[in-house]
Amino acid sequence: MNVKKHHHLMPILQALLVTFLWSTSFIIIKWGLVDIPPVTYAGLRYTLAFLIFIPFILKKKYLNEIKQLNSSQWKSLLLLGLVFYTFTQGAQFLGLSLLPSVTVSLLLNFTPILVAIMGIFLLNEKPSPLQWIGSILFIIGISAYFFPVTLIGNKGIGLGIMFIGVLANAGSAIIGRDINRKKNISSLVITFISMGVGAIILIVIGFTLNGLPVLSLKNWIFLVWLAAINTAFAFTLWNLTLRSLSAMESSIINGTMLIQIAILAWYFLGEQVSFQEGIGMAIAAAGAVLVQMRRQIVKEKRNGLNRSLL
């Protein structure tokens, strides 16, 4: 019994480590934005991450898989790269240059609600009662967080950019789900091609608008850490934990990011969260967890996952 508990504790700790790394990304991005324009920064991060994946994609089975992709599959992967990396990640970096880290994180938590709504029309997936309850909780929480709404200066621009980013994030989730449920392309190939496409577009836009950046040693450390540790390593470890953790456990652990980001932003960036904002944030986080948890449970049942075989 103790051995089973130990084996289960390890993936929980690994998942918490991943969410911590992802939470630190918001802080590291904020630090780097002092010297690097946001779109260029996003392009450099994901270009480096794309390059890190190259040694893993050079295996014969992945190269053969890429060669056998048809035009329809290529179009889907190109669209995923454009929507998820170029628009979503570009908007996130722009949003972080204009808004507090916690605000950006909270807005990104709106994605599961949008995915549930979009899934009704695009994937013929009806939200469960639990998802509707979670959506209502999220709306109540986010209303409490932002009340009274003020759109002064960069805040209004930042919220507008993040609105586009959240829509793109939700759209990419729908596109990604449509690609993955066909089960004819491996996850590594999907990530490699879509990331490469999105990263190249981002870096071209960034260099065109802002020219070639002058990067200090500190900037390079930020970029390499974000690409190697917070992207390649963290996503790989997270996928590994999904073999052992239930949908509920994964959703709850992922939901702790909002709190982690708030604490990190307060300590490292001096970003304060009022009592009202904290209450709203907690309610919204609970709602997002409910929506995401139900979606993962349904996904597991649909795929017929048997954890004893993984």
C-alpha cells in the first residue's frame, strides 16, 4: 500500500513541478520584455524550442510520417501553428507587456469555457451540467476581479489584445482536438510542425517590425531556459504524468497555476492583488477547473484509456 502511495506521489510532485515551471514563465517573460520587444521575444522562444525538438524528430519513423502527410493534414498543422503559436503566444507576450501577470493568467483561464461553447457548434460536443456550473462560476469570479471595469491607457489595449489571444487559444484547442482525435499523426510531429510554422511567422514579424535585437547574456539565459526547460522539458514531463494521474488530479494541479503566478508576481515583480481581486480569482479558478476537469474525463472515456496498460 505504501509502495502504491509512493508511486502515485511521484507523478503528483512532477505535475506540480511542471505547473511551477509554467508559472515562472510569466515572471521570466516580464523580465525579458524590459529589453526584447514582445513579438520578437515570443518568436525567439519558440524558434529555440523548435530547434531543440529537431534531434528527437530525426528518428526514421517520424521522418517517414512527415513524408506521408497529405495536403489536408499539412493545412491543418499549418493552421494550428498560425493560430496557437503566432496569434495565441504572440498575444500572450504582448499582453504581458501591457498588463499584470495575474490578469493575463486569469484571462487565459477563460479558454476552457470558450472551448466548451465552440465545441457545441464545431465538434457537436454538448457541455455537461458540471461545465455550465463551472462557466457560471468563472464569469462571477472574473466579474468580481475586474469590477469596476476601467479601460484607461494600456489596460484597455492589453485587454483587447488578450481577448484576441483567448479566442485564438480556444480556436487552437478546437483545431488541435480535431487533429488529435483522428489519431493519424503522432503528437511529436504535430508539435514539431505547428511550433515551427508559428515560430517562424512570429520571428519574421518581430524582426520586420523591430529589427534584429541585441541580446545580453541575461537575455540568452532567459530564452534558453524558457525554450529548453519551461517548454520542451515541461511539456514532456506533463505528458508523462498524464499516464498516472486522473483527469481530476491533473485539472486541480493545473488550476493551482493562477495562485502560483499571483505569489510569484507579488514576490518578484511587486504586483499586488487586492482582497476583492483575490476572491474573484479563486472563484474563477474553481470554475475553470470544473470545466476543464469534465472535458478531460470525457476525453479519457472517449479514448478508452486503460492506465494499467500505460
